[in-house]
Amino acid sequence: MTLARHLAGLAIAVAALGSPFAHAQEASRDAAQPQATPTPAAPTPSSPKPFDELDANADGAISKDEAAIDPPLAQAFGTLDTDADGRLAPEEYAVYAQGQS
């Protein structure tokens, strides 16, 4: 058998089996592509906490510090505090609670 025939036979065998380098490149390319991740379901809105639970010091109003345990309330605090006294009276909090229900 001549060297040329031997190399031709080897090339055919390699082609039939597939190149291990080609498989490694495919695996590397696949790993580099981002995998689709399922979209998490939107969180369901929770019921607002009772006024008395947020008024930790029982002074009849919710301060900014007390509102901090409820991030959406803390974010809306400035808008809800209609008299700008730095505290939410039960009536001011009721506006928030009604919108969250």
C-alpha cells in the first residue's frame, strides 16, 4: 500500500468518525451561547399591612422609619403624606391601602 492510499484511507476514516476537534469547537460554541431561561412569574401583589402593624410605636401615625419595612409604602411616602408632616395619619395610609387591595 502506498503512502498516498494509506493517507486517503485515514482521511476517509477520520471524516466518517468526525473530528474530535470539530466536536470540541461545537461544544465550546454552544457553551458560549446564552441559554434561554424561563421568565419568572410576576409576583402577586400582597395585601397591605394593617396600620397598627406598621405603627410600631403606637403613636397613631406611621413615620418614614416605620414605613421602611414596606418598600412600596416607603417609596410612595412623600406623595401620601399630604400634610407634609413626615408622618402618615390613618386617613393618609388608607389611601395607600385602598390602592394596594
